[in-house]
Amino acid sequence: MAEMETCEVIARVISQKGTCAANHKVGDEIPIGDKAPCDMCSWAFYALFPFAVVLQFGGSFPWEGDPDKTTVACPDPTNPVVFELRRLRK
């Protein structure tokens, strides 16, 4: 079976309120692969990963104007961190 080509996805922090236990700050950029990045909050990674996989394999989200991105928040409602996921085209 042929291996499917995937795209790289970058998670960039676009908003952070309160106190992030993982110290994520606006402007942080983290590459998303098939394993949790060591410098990313595991809770945020679990929330982002399904969306990242869609972008990695060429999918998009109908509610986004740009097919190469989506916005996802971490699950902490008291100290939310919002990430923009962007597919990098080869």
C-alpha cells in the first residue's frame, strides 16, 4: 500500500488569557506531527490533534474562509489559549 503524503502543520498561539500552566504565549509556534510536541501542553495537543490531522491530509473546514487554516482553543475555560493551525504547502 502506498504511503500518503502529508503536509506540515504549525500551531501558533493567537490569544492567551489568564495563566497558562504550560506558559504558552501569543506568538509561540509549535510544529504538529503525529506525537505530542515536548513543549506543548498535552491537554491543548489532545484538543488540536484531530483538527491538525484533517489539515495534514489535505482536508479543510467549511466554516473557515481559508482552507489552509482553522482556529482551536485549549479546553481550559478559565485560562484559554487559542491556537491557529496552519497547513504549510510544499
